[in-house]
Amino acid sequence: MSFVSINPSTDECILEYPAWDSRQLDEALTLVATATPDWASTTLDARCQLLRDIGSLTRQRRDELARLISLEMGKLYKESLAEIDKCATACDYYADHAPAFLADDIIASDANFSCVRREPIGTVLAIMPWNFPFWQVFRFAAPALVAGNTAVLKHAANVPQCALAIEQLFNDAGMPANVFRALMIRSDQVEQVINDSRIQAITITGSEAAGRAVAATAGAALKKTVLELGGSDAFIVLEDADIDLAVTTAITSRFMNAGQSCIAAKRFIVVKQIADVFCQRFSDAISKLKCGDQFSPTATMAPMARRDLRVELHQQVIDSIAKGAHAICGCQIQTGPGAWYQPSLLDHVSAGMPAYDEELFGPVASLIRVNDETQALSVANSTRFGLGGSIWTQDSERGKKLARQLQSGAVFINGLVKSDPRLPFGGIKASGYGRELSYYGMHEFINHKTLWVR
């Protein structure tokens, strides 16, 4: 097997990389295990400075790294630039805050002195997706590495160049050899890595099915996991919402990255008083989106990342229409080369349809009409997912009251659901468990050691 890098807008094969065999994998894990004690004993000041150096070099290579993202998974170039900027910001954030986040907690007890120390746990295996091929890696790696852990990366098979570029970037910034390694391995080799005694924890961002498989294997091996899985985020629009602002944000939230984001708004739950107005304005805005080459300055939507993903999405759309959903716009595969799918809107979506019950990972919005805020909340919570959600109302107290009842890892009122280094990120229910980013994300892969002195 080889890893194939394909331009999603043209189907052109860019490069191929051979997968590692068992010997190559074992050699890499041995080298990382050898590097782990020295990295853990490196001073925190030195680790923080290295993280700043990584951030600085990331900014220096901004254009070439963004171009690589766009070539390999199809993201608009301007969105890739923003992704690289976000990676550099995360490096700065953790370099600035790691000393406080990792400081000992002095605890009053029956001892003359007692505290909780924060120490690294060892090597973390990261299983990462293709949709944000740099940001997903940085948001785990920055806190894990500065805390003194080493890391190995199993990246998605369709972004091998990104995986190797991240490893090269870290090394060029001065990271000691084998503190971070990209593993060029197949999915069927992941179980072997999880069970390897040189791995202490696993973090995965991916599908619900992949998360369940990783959690089962890691649980049997008694290893810590953080799971960031699917999402079917609710975008609740109440009758007193600023509709213009809601529609503008809805376009960004649903169609950024061609709709391929776990925290993209997917279910637009709109009260009936304004549903017709919202639907019309939303549809008008969708029709103005312009599909085009990811490097075109005038394009506002790029292709999907792979043709097989497009096939799956279109089947969900077809099945939803067959069960009564109304195709307002789009809902068609674009002909010709590439993984293009028209930006789409389904209206009158209801329970029992894939557009209601499943995650649509692509440029399709589902509009669900409800009678009032009580039904809106019931519909929002009816999904098995619980990653993020937003509420649109000009009454902030009303919004906060509903937010407390929304079953999700994050709620944004009158704003775009996003990941931010300053805020914890993660979900509940089938969206996974554990947190990334912020103070909370750093503490997922730390040994909270109690120290007691008589």
C-alpha cells in the first residue's frame, strides 16, 4: 500500500509515499522512546522557547504550508492561510501560559508540605483527520510537547505531505530528534501502536466509528484517551434574532472548508414565525457562493476532499429527499474532474431522514422548522452528538437560559462556533470525551502527582 496525495479539484496525483512495514514502525517507536526521558527533563523555559521558535518558523513558511494544505485536501487558499496563522497563535499561547498551567498546586493537608505536581506521562499517539491537517495536529501537539511529552502522529492517508511537513517544521525549528515523529502507517497498524508499551495515551479526531474502535482497544490496554468525534451542531434561530447576522454567519459556519468541519452548523432549527424569511435569505446567499479552484481569489467554495466522501454525502441527500425533504438549491454532484458538490439547502427536514439523524460532512444545510423555543431545544438535543451549537436571539438572557439546557460541549450565542486556544474544546455523547485547548486540554496528558512531606 502507498499513501497517495491527490489534488481534489483536478484528480491529479501529486505524489505517492510507501507505507512503512513493521520493522520501520518499530524502529521509529524505539527512537521516540529513547528521546522521551531527555525531553521530559528539558527545562520548561527551554520547551517554551522551542514552541515560540516553531510558531515563528510557521509564520515564515506561511505561504508554502498553506499551499500544501490546499493542494492536498482542497481547502481554499485563503482558508489555508488562516489555518496556518491559527497554528502559530496556538504555539504562542502555550509558550506564554505553560508555566502557569504546569505550576505546582500547594495543598493544605496534615503534612508540613503537600502539593500536586504536573509531570508528563510519556508518548502520546495522535490519530488525526484530513480536514484541518495542520491545525488538528498543532492543537494537540503544542500543549502535549511543551508539557514534556513526546508524540507520534498517524495522519489521514490522503494528507501524507502535510504529515511530513509538520515533522520537518518541528525539526527545523530546533526540536530534538525523535521527540515528534510522523508514522507512515496503515489504519490496520494502529491497533499495534495503541497496544505498544512505549505508548502511554491516545488522542483521536475522527469519525464516531473510528473513535469507538480506538477507545475499545485503548480501554483494554488501560490507556488514557481523548476522543473528538462527529458533530451535528444545532443553529437555533429564534423569532427575535438578527436575521441578517444569522444568515451571514450561517453561510460561513456551514460552507467554510466546503462544509467539512465537525463544528460546522449542520441543523438549522428555525421557529416558524421567521422560517420562510430565513429560508429565502439563506437560499439567496447560498446561490451566490462561487465554486472554483482553491487558489482562485474569487472562489468562495472549494471542492470536497475526496470523491468517495462526495458519494456518501449525495446518498444522504437523495435518501432525505426520498423521505420528504425539499431540495431548495444545489443537491447535485457537479460533473467533470474533481470532488465538487454544489452548495445545497434542504428544507422541511424531519426525524427519520439522514439530514436530521446523521452528520452531513459536506456543503449541505438542513433546515428544520419548529413551533417555538421549547421544540427548538428538544430538536437540538435529539441528536446522539453533542459537540457545539449556537443560539440566535437579541435577548442575551434568553439565550443564556437556553444555552444551559443545550446538550453540547460548547454553545455560542449570536456567534460562530469555533475552536480557540483560549477556550476548551470537546464534546459529549457520541461526539466523544475529554478536552483539547486551553488549560483543560493541556491537563489531559499530564500526571497529576501528589507530593506529601511530613
